[in-house]
Amino acid sequence: MGEWERFSVWAPGREQVRVRARGADHAMARGENGWWHADVPGAGPDTDYAFLLDDDPTPLPDPRSQWQPRGVHGPSRRYDHAAFPWSDAAWTGRALPGSVLYELHIGTFTPEGTFDAAIGRLDHLVDVGVDLVEVMPVNAFDGHHGWGYDGALWGAVHEPYGGPDGFKRFVDACHTRGLGVVLDVVYNHLGPSGAYLPRFGPYFDGETPWGPSLNLDGPGSDEVRRYVLDTTAGLLRHYHLDGLRLDAVHALRDHRAVPLLAELSAEVDALAAGLRRPLALIAESDLNDPRTVTSRDAGGHGMTAQWSDDLHHALHTALTGEKHGYYADFAVPDALARTLRRVFFHAGTYSSFRGRTHGAPVDTDFGSLPGHRFLAYLQTHDQVGNRARGDRLSASVSPSLLTCGAAIVLCSPYTPMLFMGEEWAASTPWCFFASFPDPVLAAAVRDGRRREFAAHGWGEEDVPDPMDPRTRERSVLRWDERGTEPHRSVLEVYRALIALRRARLELADPRLDRFRVDASEDGRLLVLHRGRLRLVCNLGPVPAEVALDAPARDVLLAVRDGAIVRGTASDGMDAPGAKVHLPGASFTIVAT
């Protein structure tokens, strides 16, 4: 009779479940805990299948599908993870501490928008000095182009990008070049199209701002949590990933004694031990809660690290002068220096944007939480893409100020992350875009986007149509820019900063109790103390003289007008001594 393949699906509360495979419908037998099973003769790898629930004639994809070659509404297909010819057997991993991350979106990293096309640009990342590539979500979503945060199936890789084999080729190519890979995953909600999970069981309970909220603590939540844990382990194991970035974990409503994040941490730690290489979990959290990255044995959730938006907001406000929305609190002169010292600006203090006290302090006095547990960045997909026009920082500030911001990030004790194209001050915007085939849904997303920005004073004509293919096309990086000014000079500065961070161990030292920041009263002059090194930065428009706490013996890097100045300048501004002379919007790194 040939091969037999077992098909299983969790569908508690259903009276009848069938699996459609090999041209026929096969009755499934009810098992324990709401699971249904059927053995189908002749089925094997690459078999298409779908489920039918009760008397509904609609074939539905597997909620735990590994492959959706015909989109999120089509049948699922069996996928043999063991068949891929990996070449990374010698890969021993890439630990997060000391690393530089690079966030990229497969669909706009290259004009082709595929994994294979992205492989062709990986050597650029190696040349810049990147250690870990953080890939925005690649799970299956409806349509061809989109950000990936409207995914419908967590375990299936988006087919237009190249499907599961394409993703594996990308990870394999990264490892060949010494690059680790972190995948952005979205467990807090599913997208509005193709999310059939509620038809199968109680996967959701309540709402988030983006869609239905995952059922993590109600009836039936044991299997839902198991789904998240299994998906996490499966992605890390099957795709040889080095970590996951967990989107908006503050939207995970979970009132159990052991939070899901702690369970995930324990699961991943066990997997890392078995694989004998480090695995990271990086949380995006809006809570400003140190427990997120505190170890489990100390009562925390055990995340390896978390994004730190307060650091971004303080930098953005200092560089651009923007004061609207959540930037208002960061407009005070000491905001940047205070946030650099304390990690969180809102640390049990009042947040005008939220209208309440927010956050809790990080213990920086005794080094109980190292700086590498917090990601620092000038730009991210959120902070660029959620602006009305998707304008990057380089559209608002000069190359001089952009490189000053880069120096602060890359000379801080935190884990630095770049957003694709940032390293050459890319001129392309990065807009919100989608391509839902359903015209009603497409219109609703378009209108909702315009209403959202109209509330902040933007006109309809100012908001690009997210459904217009040209919106995505305008967001694709222009790689040829790297050879023209000012992009070439900015790229050289980023290379030099990362190379210096690698060469001088003080710059990657994560001990916050050994990190000191001095600032002028107006906050425009900053000195970051990193062991015997000093980053001296002038964010103001006029020249300034900064006194050091010890004579400067060597100038390691000086940047003026967004370009590197090597050696001692003729005007003496970088001459060794107890003072550093800085033009407006410039920085110098010296050894004392």
C-alpha cells in the first residue's frame, strides 16, 4: 500500500473532522485533549492536505502548517525538514553580548525581495562589521508584499520570499559568512486575512490593537501555549536560527503564575544546551520592566535582551528637535544623558504620553543587569515605518548629526542595532505597505491608516497609499547610493565605529556601573567614559571646547561634517591634551 502518513489537528468541541489528502476525504478519530488523528495511505513528503470541520465544506489549512505554497487560503503541504542539505555543521553560534545587530526586511532589502537575492548582499554586512542579522517576520501572510506582522501561520515561511527552502538557503549563507540570524516572530496576534485558527479551537480571547489576543490563560490555553513553545523550538531547530525577536510581548495577556515568557526562556535554554550553541530571545516590550531581562532564578522572565525605545526616543529628540507625541517627555535637556545612564527614561516616573507613572528603574550601580541586555538604536522598522511618510532620520538631520548619533549608539555599553540602509544614510523612505487581495480589507487598511495620521494633523495626501505597489517600490534600498556622497562617507564612519568597537574592548564592556556620561547643561555636549576611552560629542551647531578628566594621548577617530578626519588636524582641534575642540555636529574618540 506504500507510505502512510499520520495527520493530526487540535479541534476541541468539533463533532467531526476530516482531512482532505490524496484526492479523498479521510475521517479522523478523536483522541485525547481535543486532538484528532488519521493515517492516510500513500501520503508522504510534499503531500497537499486540508481539514474539514463538522459539516462545513470549506477546506482549511493546518493551523500548524509548515508550508503554504499556494498562499494562506490554500491547502497546506507536508515538508521534510531533514531533506535540506545544510553546510553549516561547523557553526558554533553567535552570542548576543558584544554583537552588532542589523534589522532587515526581506521584501525591500533588494528589488527582487527574495531570500536568494538577499544572499547576494550579505558580503556588505560582513564588510560593515555586522554580527547578527535580525530578519523581520517571514511567516506566511496574505498577499505578495507586506511588513510580515499580519501573518496568518507562524510555522510556514512566506512563499513569495522563497518558502522554507529559500529561508534555509539564506540562513546557511549567513552562517557561511560568520553571520548569525535572529528571526522576528509575532505571537501577540494574527493578521486579518487567512487566520483560521479560531475555527479549530479557543486560540484567542480578547483583542489587541492589531487583532485578536492569544488565549494564554483561559480554558484550552494549555494547548495554545504548547503551540507557541513548539513553534519557537521548531523554528530555532529546523531553520538553524540563532535567536528570535518577540514582537510586542506587552500585548501578551497572561495571568498565570509562570508567565509564557519564562516558559519560553526555559524551553530555549534547554534547546541551546542540546544544540551546544547560544540561542537568544529578544523581547520588544513597552513596559520598561527590568524583570523582562532578569534571570528566572532571580524572579525575572529570563529574556536575553529587550529593545529599549526610550534610548531611541531620547536620541531622536536630541538630534531632530521633534517634540510631538511620545517625544514630548524627551525634550528636556538632560533626557539623553539620563537615559544613557539609566537605560529607561521612564523608570517609575510620570509619562505625559500615557498620562500616568510608567516603568521601573534598572539597577545600574552594582552591575546586576549588564548593558548588553538592552538594544540601542537610532532607527527601527517601527520608528521609521510608522511615520506618515516613512521618512528615515537622514531625511531630517545632516550626515554630521546622523554620525554623531551612530557614535553614541556604537560606543555605548548596550547592544547596538542598525536598520537596513542606515549605515549609508539611505535616501529611500521605508513606508507602511501591504497587498491584501480582498478589496474590502484593502480599503479598510487604507482608510484606517489615513484616519490614524489625520488625528495627528497629517493631510490625506501626505500618507502614501499602503496598497499602491509603488509604496513598496519606493521603500526598496538603492544599493548604488553607497558610492556617492554623502552616503559613501557615512558608510565609512559606520565601518570605522564598528571596527573600533571590536578593536577596543572597552567599547563593548556591558558593565553599567563602569559607564559614565557627562553632559553640558543644555545637553548638547556629551562625554561617554569607556574605560580609558572618551567619546566627546557636540550635538550643537556651534564649535565648542570640552575639558577632559585626563589628558588625551591619542585620537582614535575624529568625524567632521559626516566624514572621517584622520590624524591631527591642522587647527589643533584634536591635538593631545586635556581639552578637545569640536566644530558643531561632530565627535572625537580619544584614548586618555
